[in-house]
Amino acid sequence: MRPLLRHAATLALITTTAITSTASAGGYDTPVLYSARHMGMGGTGVSWVYDPTALYINPAGIGQTEFISLTLDISPIIASIEAVPKGDTPAKAGPALLTPFLFGASFRVWEYITLGVGAFPVASASGGYEYSVAATSLDIVDETSIRFFEFPVAIAFNYKDYVSVAFSWRPTLAQIVRSQESTNQQGNTAPYHDLSTSGFSMEGWRVGLQAKPIEMLSIGVHYRHKLEMNTEADRGMLLSYEMKNPVFPVILPSKLTFGARVDVPVLEVDLGISIDAEYGWQSQNDKVSVTAESAALNVNGVAIPGTEIQNADFPILYNWQDAWTVRWGAEVGFLEGAALRVGFIWDQETSNRGYPSAFGTPPADTYSLTLGGGYKAKNWEVNLAYAYRTGETTIEPEDVKDSATCTNCSSAGYHAIELHGIYVDFSWYFDLPTSLAHWSPKAK
């Protein structure tokens, strides 16, 4: 990647990387991300999202736009993880602050066509550890950060408010930072990993559908296609090898989500119940290889003669497995526009116990409880939500495979994640001009 583009990628991602040092994702996807309205109901929304958050949840949702809609969501998340980065030394990363955000806009350009644009971090994995190894008297600082940032452009084809079909093209930026250094008793510091790469892809896409076969029932389907891209740098270090023009491939796997929502009046209040079931082809992330034009062993800043390798290849092992994420949520509407919400998420084990990582969700199922509320007026809406996510496991020494050759694997021992998320969103809805009022789905 050219230096100018790489610097642009870094600037675009800085709000989500500069103060982030703790993992948040099962695979790279996290089940507790956007937005406050949807997180209050366990993150459900494939069948009923109607604001520009649809660019993330299901692009078909922009088909419900009356004229112009704008949404801003801010999702500060405090997360911590425990793992055994290397050897037999347990360590804890965090608590640390992450600041995902989403901005989206949708515009009905014709009775049957709606357009949408947005920007948001879409997936991540990270962690930062400081620990000491008694056997070597070394103090270790070990950090990894992987970020994906999406800029979708979507078009939805609408028929009244009965059905909407949408396609979203999603240009994506990615950034990887991998660093590890050790300091001995004399205060001398030596890097072991020092790699920062970034890349840009124009090949990502999503498709979605929403339908309302009867007044009380909404259904939806959303498919996100696999994204493969290369991140690059001019130089870097991995396993003490100084590399020229390293290339680090990344894969954001495919996933398919089905959802349904039922709305019924109960005891003079409006009750909505929603469920989403998502299947992720996480096994598409099997392994990749960090390649370089050349690499040479460099110890304490000194190049070792005779160690240069042309067309160097460093394998990165994942061996993830396909997994389900199931979301459930309920909403009670009362007074005039107010609502209270509750939700639950089960996220199936994704990473491989044989190749665990200290920089992602542990190889275990995780569980999330969510609460929220909001108020919707005629032309604006505000929502607030809270999510708590947890998961843990103990990996036995006999479970771990090829630990000596897996540059990105952690060691056997206790692995856990704990996350607290607070979500705030605000949406503005602009009415159609009187002369175009027949365009609105509500007028059909």
C-alpha cells in the first residue's frame, strides 16, 4: 500500500485503536456492538431495523425511510481479558476503554428506491499485556490490535411497506498492530515483534431482505459475504526477523442471519418480541501467512550474518470453527413513544482450543445480558442501553497443539473475558414534502 493511503487508513481508525487495548470479539465479530435501540433487545433487528443502523444490521431496513433519516450511535465499552500469553505466566489485559461509533444516513430518492451511506468500525480483536517471566528475569510488553472499518453504500428496492430488498457495497479499511518487547534486569529492551500494517478493500458486500406478511409479524434475512484483503507495510519485525515489505492477509468471514419480530397489544401496552439467529462461517479463517520480500534475524538491533531469507513466509494459525449466535429481545411500549427493553445473547465458541489466542474471546461460549430504554417523538428518537458479556474456560496442556511453532498462540491455562457496554444513539427523521407524501411507506 502506498504511504499516503496507509496514513489515511491509520487516521480513519485512530478513534478505535489509540485507546483500545483489550479484546472484544469472538472471531473478529463482537455480538455487542450497535446500536442502543437494538442492544437493549439483545442486538436483534434483522427483521425490524428501520433507521440507518440498518447499514450494519440489515441494509434492507433503510427501505423503511420516509424521506431522510440520520443516526449517530456511540458505544463506549470497558473490557478485560485474562489469558496466558506465553509459558506458564497468567496475565490480565484491561480494563480498557473501546469507543466504537456508527454514523449512518438514508434518503428515499424515489417511491421505490432508498439510498444509504455510513461509517463504523465493524469488527476487531485486541489485547495488551505486561508481565514478568521468572525463569528468564524478563519483563514483557505484548500487544496486538486488529481493526476493520467499514464505509457502506447501500441501495434498497421497496414495495410499499411490505417488502424491501437491498444490496450494500462496503469498502473496508483494516489495520494490524503487533508488538512484543522484553526488558532485562539491566534495563536493556529488545523487540521480538514490531509490525504495523494497513490495507483497503473494495470487494466487500452485503444483501438483505425485510418483509411484513401481516401487520403483527416482521421477518428478515441478512447475508454478509466473506472479505479477504492484504495489509502491508514498508518494514516490520516478526519473531526477531527484520522484514522488508511485509504483507499480512486478513479474512472477515461470511455470516447469514435470520430474524423475526411479533408485535401484540397486551394489557394496554405494546409488546414486541424479537429473535435473530446468525450462522458465521468462521472456519474460513483457517490460517494465513505473513510474507515478506526478504527477512533477516536481528537481535538487539544487530543483524545476524547468514540469516537472510528471500520470500520469507511466517504462518499464522487460527483454525476457527463455524458458530451460531442467537439473540432474543423484548420491548414494552407505554405512554406515548416510551419503551423499556431487555435481551439475551448466546455466542457459540469460535476459536480453537488447540490454537488459543490471548488477544480474542477465549475458546468458550459467551453470554450477554442487555437492558435498555428509549423515547421516540415524531421526528427524533433517543435510546440508551447497557450490555454485560462474559465467558471463561480452562485450557489443559494436552489441548494445545504446535505451541512452539504457532507465533500467535497463547499457552494452556485460564482464559476469560468480561465486558461492560453502554450505548447511546440519536436519530433524526425528516418528513417528505407534501407533494411527495405518496412516496412514504406509511401512506400505502
